[in-house]
Amino acid sequence: MDTFRVEIPQNELSDLRQRLQSARWPAQGTGDGWRRGVPVAELRSLARYWADGFDWRAAEARLNAFPQFVSEIDGQRIHFVHIRSERPDALPLLLIHGWPSTFAEYAAVIADLARDHHVVVPSIPGFGFSVPVTGAWDVSRTAAAFVTLMDSLGYNRYGIQAGDVGAGIAGAMSRLTPAVTALHINGPSAHPFGGPLAVDGLTGTELARAERFNDLVATGLGYLQLMSTKPWTIGFSLTDSPVGLLAWIYEKFQAWCSIVDRDALLTAVSIYWFTGTGATAAEFIYESMNSPGTWGAAPAPTGFATFAADTGIRSLLDPAHEVEHWTEYDRGGHFPAIEVPDLYVADVLKYFSAAS
């Protein structure tokens, strides 16, 4: 295990700026807003800010405030943040990001969580600084690697917080080891490939969430269809064009978040750009979506937090109210640690305080 610091060479920052300033922009002949994807005016404005306003060095310094390490597991370099709490009885927490996110998603909450928990935040193989990629990685293989990581840190009992594909990794880990004492999942939802939800009998917030989910099924799965079938094709744009990468990720932030924090968004996009992981992350999605048994049930006790922009409907996902911890908030969305860190931290601490 070696220590690690984020240190992007200046020539790579200069190259990025030059690419952004010389980008070719498409003509968009209609005023459909976001209906056909990212509006060119919005992306041009965001790209200008990325080139001339966003301070990568400040973001880099913020990330380097956390102790980071790399370790080789199953032939793969795994990057992770690791902070030990001052509490001797602290329950370790593993925080697992999803797509299109990175370990930096948790930058605003790590210190608060570390007061009561040892905190480990890895980068999924093929994401962020868990590169170069060796072989094919999916949810199941990553789960085994993260179990090994926690074992190597001396943790024989720990909880996991995750969302998105990270929740799939968390569930797979709980099937591999009894060391996983409890899971906390944000943004529970029906599987989008299962088709639209019936809205009969739903009212209020649940009806709004069902309609949002059905719109996702009808118009918002192009990214997942492409990465699940032809990741190499989109991988060229994600690796060679910062504007293409920005559009690909910005669309998801805009669709899934209640508020888009430009600097948090651009921190994530910059990490994908500098590490060349737009393509390898797409391959991870391909492998995971085409692997049998990826999304099995988690045996560990599980709590859920649903935020305002989520699509989780309790009457459909937990009709008998068997889940002891199910909270719903009127703020936040797919990345609550970025959007509403106060709510996120409070919910996670409350749940694991009761679960430990």
C-alpha cells in the first residue's frame, strides 16, 4: 500500500484549456430546451467556465486534504481515501460512488462522518485514479476487491453507504461476507429496464416520482443503452473530446439533481478527463449490465434515504413498510452528499448509530 496525491501536470491543464477554447459547436435549430439533450448555449457557457473560471488547483488541494492511498488487489490498482476516527469504538464506513461520479462526490461529508466513523472511500476500477485497468471489471469483481480492501485495513465489521451502481457493489459485498453489518442506500428505485410503472392509485409525491421514472424509461435511457451495448463507440468521444465528455455527464447531473453545483460537476468531469476514464467507466457499465446475478438481494439490514429528485416510491418498493429506516426529503437528488450534505450526513449518522 502506497500513499497517493492528486497531481495533474500543468501541461495537461493547458491542453484541456486549448481543447475547450477551440471546440466546434453544433447548430441547434429548435427551442426545445432540454428535450433533445443539452442545449448548446448552456454547454458553451459551462465550457467557458471550465476553461477560464473553474480552479482545478483549488479542487486538487481540497482532495489532497484527505489521506489517499493506492493498493494492488486482484492485479488492479485501487485508489482510496482512508481516515480513522478518533473514537476507538468507531464503526468503519465504506462509501461507494456510482456513475457518472467519482470519490470526490464525498468531499463535503468525509470530515463530518469521520468524527464518529472510520471512513474509506475507494474509486471503482476504471473510475478516477483506480487505473490503469487490468482485465474486465464489473460489480461482482469489484465487490470482491473491496472486501479484500476492507480486510487489509483490519476491518472485520463495517457498514456501507452507496447509491447508483455503488449500491449494486454494496449488495454484492453483503452477499460475500458477514463483515457487512448494514447498508444505507440513497435513491432507491425500480429497475429502469423493467418498463414504466403503473400510476393507478398513486397521488402526490409518489405520483410525481412515478411520472418522473416513466419519463426516464421513455426518454432518458439512451446513455445506458449505449454504454451497455457499445461502450467502445462512445468511449472515443469521452476520451478525446472534453466537450463531449462534459455534455455526456452534465446531462445526467441536470436530469438527476435538484441543484447542479458547477464546481462539484466540473471536479468530477475533470477527474474523468485527466484520468481518461470516460471510456473505462463505460466498459464497467457494459460488464455489469451484461453479467448474470449482478443485482441480487442484499442479506444485510438496509436503510433507505429518498431525496426530492429521486424516483423511489415506498408503496411499490416497500408496500408492507418492512424497512425500518426509510426517510424522505424535500431537497436533494441523485448526489445528496454534494447537493444536501447536511441532510446526507444526518441521515447516515442516525442510521448507523442505530444499526451499530
